[in-house]
Amino acid sequence: MTEGSPTAGPERLDTSVAHNARVWNYWIGGTDNYEVDQQVGEHVAGMFPVIRDVARADRQFLARAVGYLAAERGIRQFLDIGTGLPTVDNTHEIAQRIAPESRIVYVDNDPIVLVHARSLLTSSPEGVTDYLDADVHDPDTILQRAADTLDLTRPVALMMLGILNFVLDTGEARDIVRRLMAALPSGSCLALTHPTYDRDVGGEGNVAAMEFWNANATPPITARSRAEIASFLDGLEPVEPGLVPCSQWRADPADAAPVPQFGAVAVKP
């Protein structure tokens, strides 16, 4: 990709500063990134080599979680906040392979993500795929606009993979989850992943890496303890095996190496 390419997006796209969606794309081997993203990505990976494993594990968790939600819980509606750049096996592709009538709303506020999503994420004829330019900090707007595509009186899978770490205040992050889940009916589910500082899963390297990130890239990010991340599931019923490194959530083999990124799926009773 070059800065003059048609996929460079609207005027607010800033290619002078590394951005999470593009750096994440670089870490998983994508090409939708700029030199500044590659430079920051390489520096962070040099400080915290496991970050590429984290990025891959997060994508693999997405595939397992959506497959579980669609095949085993019969969910046919997905609200995916913090979509990231399209890659192989996005939420709608997994869900619509299982149930072609599935309806998916992607939410992001990065212009390059939205340009790619609208170009590449096409729905099955039986289902619907839609895209919202909205911010996770504004859950009421997300819900209001998502209701144009999703029936919020029927169960919805709320996908929040690697997004709450951009809400720096833990109380605010908890409130965002609470407000979103409060608007969804019984039987709805929350799927989330979140980075951690916890040493028992190798998270201590996140400290310096995130300090570098916050000084050189956007948006700013934070990690949290297992207990803090678990608080996002308050009032919900975690699906076995509960909150675990996302590489180990219903993984095959079950003894997959842990990564410093927790993952869980939980059901609203």
C-alpha cells in the first residue's frame, strides 16, 4: 500500500503516526500497513517478541468463539466492535458458513478499516453485513445505529476482541460493557480478549512495550490484571473454560502455550 493508493481513505487518515489496526495487520503478516507501522511494529516485537504469537492467537480465538456461538449456541446476530483490518476468516465469514442468514454489524472508527471493510467484507445473499463508523466510548450511539440492522430483541453476540484495552479507565470500560449488554436480551453473549501484565502468563514484558507504544503510536493502550478483566464479565455466565489465555480457550490441543492475552465467552442469563 502507498499513501497515494485509493485505499488510503478519507482525509482524517494520518499515515505519519503508527496506528494499532495497521500495526496489528503487520504482525499477522498482512500488507495493509505503512512504513511507520512496520517500524513501530518491529520495535515493539523486539522488546516483546511474543506479540506476534498474541496477534495470531487472538485471530484464532475469534474463529473458535464465532464458531462456537453460531454452531453450538445458535446465535445469528453479531455486533463486532473494534473490527480491525479484514483478514482471512472474519466474523461474518465464519458465522455465515455455519448459518448463511447471519447478520453482522462491524464497528470501527479507523478510516482505513472502514474503507477496507466496505470493499472486502461482503455478505452471503441470505444474510446481512453492515459497517458503522463509531467509537467504543459511545455505546449508546453504537446500539442505536446497530438496531437498523440487528433485532435487539433477539440474542446478539457482542464481540469485543482487543478493544477494551483502548479504554484507559477501567471503570469506564466496565460501564461500556454493562451498557451494551444491558440493551441485549437474555441468551446474548459477550466474547472478549484483553492483554495483561500478569507474570504467570508472560505479561510482564507488556509494561515497557506499552510505554513505547503510547509514546510513538495511536491510540494509547493499557493492559490489565486477570481480576480486572474478569470484572467485565460481572453478571454474566462464563462458558467453560472461563477466562483463560486466549490461545487456550477451547483450543486443540488443549495444552496450547499461554499468551499474555486473556479471552472468554460469557452468556447473559
